[in-house]
Amino acid sequence: MRLLAIVGPTASGKTQLGIALARALGGEILSADSQQIYRGMEIGTAKPTAEERAAVPHHLLDLAEPAELLSAGAWAREAERAIAEVAARGALPIIVGGTGLWLRALLHGLVELPEVDRALRVQLMEEGARLGSQALHTRLAAFDPKAAATIEPANLQRVVRALEILEQTGEGPSAHWERHRFRPARYQARLLGLSPPRELLYARIDARAAAMFREGLLEEARLLMERYPGAPALERAIGYREARAVLEGEMSIEKAIESTAMATRRYAKRQLTWFRREEALEWLPWPVDVGALIGRLGEEGWRGNYPVP
RNA sequence: GCCCAGGUAGCUCAGUUGGUAGAGCAUUGGACUGAAAAUCCAAGUGUCGAUGGUUCAAUUCCGUCCCUGGGCA
């Protein structure tokens, strides 16, 4: 099955480009964004607006409540289903998003494992907090030295995940990984990368952070916090955690804007690191010549059966 | 004008009983198989306010000056 994917760091213009391509090529958009899946988290996640969603069908937004957790695997299964639907309709599926792991989960699949056992995870994290990440890493090394060698002892999250796999399957993660290795590309995918010059990207991020607070992020966060107290997504997502600090009187708005922009810049940098490694990816020259790109993709047959407006 | 405290990395600061310095954050690079906007790893950076003196050697001690904050006038 053929599909297009537009990736890149946050604030690089993926949403806009996706819409332009979808309109011109008869496509529908599937978001690959780990935060835009949350209902109610609109401003802070820069979710496509109602107008944008009216212009082109969007999928995989608003899949969960902020209090819920959606695993990469669960999301990928949802995405497969949505892609099949879009394709069945004769439209070109266009994935738009910046969550590298989720893209990989969709395009290459993850190892086959049982769903995350929340209780087990909580228990292991508590142990980690008590005994230290190193101690759990030592335990992992005793059962699966290969996996332990690839995980930093200080990286509690990864150490715990590895121990979960061991507990749940009776087999160390390295055995699963070796059998899997992301080998099969499950779709005929054309990956396009957006990467504005760093200075410009950072300027856009700074402007966006300020705009979010100007456009009501605090109010949105306040309502969500009331409705979903302690929701992990609200504590984790950039912008929302800063908004919470403001609402709890721990931070000034100016500081929150600055801190949001800073965290976003760091996040964008990590996204770039992730996507740079993707060798099948074509980085589009900046600024993107959208008309030329549409022409080229159309000639190559990347289009749906929809009438081109 | 006088008194006190301070001036060290982009920022906040530590430090050197005299042998030209260091942490956190930022920045940059990297890792990533169901938390991924998460988590973790690595690296660079300095006319140590200026100037004169003492000394083999001054960012460190002494003098003068400049700047910042506070107090007194």
C-alpha cells in the first residue's frame, strides 16, 4: 500500500504542507503525534484547527483522554486501520507527524509483545526509586546481558521496560529484538522531511510559544487540570506543564513562555536527531516549493482517486 | 560623597591558604522496539571588571579606578 509521510521537527510547517498536498493530490491526513491524540489539548499541541480539519479529513486526532495512556503499539494498530479505511476510499494516505517512535512502529512494526502491564510498571518504577536505576540494571544484566549493554544504567525508564518484557514473556528483550530488527517495511512509503534552518526554526518556536499563551493555553490547561487531575499527559506535555506551574503560582507567565520555548527547542533538536537517522527520508530543500513538489509527486503517481480541486 | 556587599562560562553561582579554574542550567552532537513533547549519554566554552604594585609566579595579596546592588548622607 502506498502512502506519503511528512515528518520533521515541531513548528517546521508539517500541518500546512500536509493540507496543501492532501488537497492537490486527493489525500487524507493521518496524524502521527503522541500529544495531539489527546482530546481537549488543542492550543498547546498546535493541533490542526477546525478550519484545517474541515478543509481536509484528519484522522488519529482525539483518540484518548488526557488521563489515558496510549502505547505506541496500540496507536500503530489504530493507524493501520485508519490507513486501510482511507485507502479503501481511494484517497492517498498522508501521515503527518513528528513522533519518531510512532512512525517507526507504523512503518516497520514493533516486536510482538503483550500490552503494557501498568501495575508491573508501577511496581518496577517504585523499586527503581528505592534501589536506584543501577540496581535494576544489574538485575537485567544477570538475565539479559546483551540488552543491558545497550541500555544506560541511569536510564530507569528503559531499564524498567526491559524488565517488564522479561517478566511478561519470560524472555529477555534482546531475544525479541534480534528476531525482529524492524526488517519489513510494511508500506510503500514516501518519506518527506521538513527542516527549516535552525535559526528560523527556533524563531518560529519562540513565536509559537508566546502565541499559545496569548491564545489561551492557561485557560485550556486550567479546565483540563480540573477535569483530569493528575493526568500524565498534562504533566508531561510541553506547554501544559509550564501552564500548570503558572496556575499553581510557581512561575510567572513570562518565565513560562520562555521555558516552553526552551523545552520545545530541545525537543525539536531530538526530533531532528531521530529523523536524520532515517535513510529513506528525503529532506526537502528550504523554503519548500510546494507547487513543484505537488507536480513531482503527481507525476510519480502519488495521488488518490479524488478529483483534484 | 561615605560605608558595606559583589563583579569568574550565554545565565545563576562555587572555587583557588598564590602555580592561569568548576558545577547546574542553556547550547551542540548522539542514543532510542508500547511513557517518546518521555527518558538517557557525551562534548565545547573563559582577556576570573580594568590598571599599577609585591612575587620566580597574581584570577587569588595590596593600591587606584570603573560598574552593579544595598545602606548612610
